[in-house]
Amino acid sequence: MRSPEDRTKHQSLIQELIDLFLHEGFSINGADDIEGYYPPIELRNDHYGDQEDKMPDIYAYDPQEGCYIIGEAKTGKNDFETEHALTQYNVYLDQIHPSIKKHARVYFIVPSLRVSEFNTLITHYLHPELWPYVVVVQSQQWQD
């Protein structure tokens, strides 16, 4: 369970990522607990970690590249390496468009002082063939 301060930070990071997505021309299909958006769809877990389906913070589509975009906010407060988070990484990077067989891109937004820590973790846990589908965004609003 998140503290009220951590929840505020998390929601702020989601909104920051939505703003980036809109600037990039992505269409937002769902955003978790953000006014004006439906909740994102739950993504099927195909035998990873805790075996539970996962709902990303944002589910979007990039019409230029023809691929789905998954957005996830990580506050850095003990939420990078939990079983839930490790399962999220695998589930999100396992998403492939069913008809055109194109991988989804997964954007993670983290506080600016946590980018290096997150990059180290993600490259340690993920197979190198998945790295091209990961975009780490440095928050402009949160340092730590």
C-alpha cells in the first residue's frame, strides 16, 4: 500500500508521462486513476513471476509506428525490485500486436536521481533482446 505522499508522487509521474505521450502524438486508450481516462486494460500474464495479470498505469497507441505503448510510473521508493514490479516488466515486454506481430514499447518514468539505478536494474533483469523496447524517462518534476 502506498503512503499518501507516494500516491501523489505516483499520480504526478503518470500525468507527466501522459503529457509526454500526447506531445509525441500517441493516443491514450487508458490511464490509471487519472480524471478523464478509462482504466487501462489488464495485460495477460503468460506464466511470469506472481502469475497475476497486470494493469499498466497507461495504455496507448503510436499511430506512426503502429505499435502499442505501455506506460509505467515508478517512484523509486522500494518499487523497482518487488515481485510485483519484476512480473510487470516481463508481462509488459511480452506484449506483441496479434496481427502484425510488433512488440509494444514500454516507457518507465522514474525520478531523475533514480534513472541510473533503474537502468542498471532493468538491464540486469531483462534479456538484451528486449532492451530496444524499453524507454526510460527521467522525470522533470521529481528528483528522488
